Amino acid sequence: MTKDTGLYTWQADNLITATQPVNGHWLDKSLPSLANINTARISTDTRTISDGDIFLALSGDNFDGHNYAQMAVEKGAVAVIVEREIKGVNAPQLLVSDSRLALGALAGFRRRQHKDVTIIAITGSSGKTTVKEMLGSIFSNIAPTLVTRGNLNNDLGVPMMLLEMSDEHKFAILELGANHIGEIAYTANIVQPDVAAILNIGTAHLGEFGGCEGICKAKSEIYQVLDNTQTAVVPELDEFADKLRAVAADHTHQIIGFGKTDVTISDVQICPLSSQFTLNVGDACQPITLPLAGEHNVTNAMAVTACAIAVGISLEQIALGLAQVKPPRGRLYSHTVGKHLLIDDTYNANPNSIKAGASVVMAQAGKKILVLGDIGELGDAAKDEHYKLGEDLANMGIEHIFALGEFAQNTVDGANNIADVQAVAYTDKSQLLADLQAFVIKNKDEACTILFKGSRFMKMETLFEALI
């Protein structure tokens, strides 16, 4: 460790040790410049390279980081990690059989150097980012805590986050996502969590997994790296709760359930933009004020509590952290325009999270409006899922739907099958915006709550921003 920063220092020898699983070896061990490698940072992006960094070249379907190795050295990289020799690069080259797996190997090695850091890993079809922020709010009050930044939750992002771990960190809250079977098994094995939590099994990425059973199988991989010194957190209100508990029990006896047994709630009061309730853990209870909208966030708070008590955090500390949490942009972030309340929940979408957002709208006064973009990654079930979503929203009492995208008409048809909802399908975003602006002006004297939601590729936040 470097004494001034607490950051782990990479040198020629430990880089070799860390990359042994991918046959790491220096292209020319006689290079005197190997002695100059003494850095805390490995980067995969030449845009962020600084003097003294190491550059790791990743390759994908549409890019090849090896083409930028020379640029990385010109910007100050003292070594490069590559799958093949790069001619003309005047810096040590660490050759590996697979640079993507090398990133994971380096992160796993780094985790083993920080065995005293308590790591909570979370996954689920929805709610991961909010739960991550809640846990970060709690643990950051107690000690320095590493928290997944942005959406760095896949087989590249998780290792990148682990490589940011420093000697000052006492806790880490890491989000594990997946879009194929085996991805969580891979990242969980790198992370080696002390607590592994599944929030729910929904229909996100339905197309990739072939159904909810496949999603359950993929998410439950997070439990498979546990032993009896570590804890599994199980969502007892989920329809797959019994299956998840069975998988967890195959690996650990330390299981905490939330929703029915170990962590429950009572005295719930759902307010338009917040909630109050009592957390119950055994014989102990704690009043909670949560400055986040929606009943689903009360359930998220139960999951958070289960994770926190697993590592000895008191209910008082949990209450303090939950009271301080703030909604991130794109996660039920609200803005008032005249008498209207606009809610930006555009970070991503699946049927369950859209219905959760709709429940927040239904708690508000005045007209209830949803502006919806297509849900991605539903595969062959896309038309049916959008149709069922429309039915569900109509049953909830949503009055107006502005739907955008390839499957917008399916949502509208589903809504109109249940009730006379004022629902319109659009394929042109500018036309939707024009009609939405006209609607807001026409109803300027009546309170309206308008929620914007859609999968990431739909970029529905542009409508929210334009309307503001």
C-alpha cells in the first residue's frame, strides 16, 4: 500500500501473480522499465489515462482496445495489458490469454488483498440502484464505503469497481446485474461477498433468460459462492421465495428473510412523495421516515435492513441512513411546474417497475398521466407483456397514457380492453411531445401528475427535460 493514499500498488511481480489464471507473462522480462511500474490504477479507457497508469485493452464486437495501446502510452501509461504483442509500443507489455478475464482476475486478486472489507452484493430484476443508494447512505455514516457507481454492474463494471477499493474502505456495496446465465456466478465469485441479497425476480431481461424460471436461476447464482460464515438475504414476498431459499440453504445456514419472518414492517403510511412505517426485527422495532415515494421503496427498505443487520448494524443507524437517502436523477426524481408534478423515473424499465411508478402516481392528487417508452429485452413475449401492462395500468386507475415505440399500440390496446383510458400510441417522439405540451397547457388550472418511464434505449428523460 502507498502510505499517503491507502491505494493498492501494482508492480511487475504482483501483476504476474494476479494474472496467472490467464497465463499472464511479460513480453520481455529484461526490459529495465519493468522497475518503473508502481501504480495504483488500471484503466480500460484511454480518455481517462493519466501519467503512471496501466492500460488494459478490452475487445468487443465493435471495438478493439489494442488499437489504442500506443495512444495510452503517449498519454502516460507505464505498461499495457494485451492479448497480443503491439508493435511499436515503447512500454512493457503484459500478455494474457483473454483481457476480459484478466480484468476479472486482477479484481479478484485485489479483493483478496482486502479481506477485512465487508462486502454486500445485491441483485434483482428491479430496485438494485435504489437499494444500493440506501445502503450507501447507511454505511457511509459509519465508515468509508465503496458504492457501485452508475451502472457498473456487469462482468466488466463489477471488476472495475473492485479495482477502486482502497485501504481506507471498511465496507463495499456492489450491484450485480445480468443479461445471461452465468454472469452473476462469474462476478459473485470475484466479489466474494459477506452478504448476498436478491431483491426480487421479475421480468427484466425476459428475452435473454427465456422466462421467469431462467431469471430465478440466473439471480440465485449469487448464493452459490457463500459458505456458513456468510449470509444470504431472501425476498419472502416474491413468488420464487421458496426456490431461492432452497438454493441459499444448499450453501449457508445464515439466511435472513425480509417480508414475512426476520424483517417485517407495520404501521405503514404512504405519502405522496415519502413514507413512514415501523421496521420490526425480532422483538425490536424502529420508526422510519423514508423520503422516497412508493410502496415498493418500503419493500426495498426491508431488503436494506436485512443486509445491514447481517453485519451488525443497529436499527438506529439504519433509520438515520434511510432518513438521509435522496432519490437519484431518473429514479422517481420529481419537479414541480405550476400545479403539475413531473416525475422522472426514466433510468430503466420493466413491467414491475412501471407498475411501481404508477402506484406513486395514483397516490397524488389530480389527473394521473403516464408517458411510457417501450420495454426492451422481453424477446418473443414483448407484445404480450406490453398488452398485459396496459391492462394492469388501466386496472390501477391510470387515466391518460402517452405511449411511444414499437409496442406502444399493444400497451394502448391492453389499457382500452379494461377501461376507457385516454391512451394514444406514438412512433414519433416529437409528435408525442407536442401533444403532451398541448395537454399540459389545456389542463394548466388542474393538478396533474405525469410520470416518465421507459427502457434506457428510449431516452424518455429527453421528454421530461423538454417539458420542464
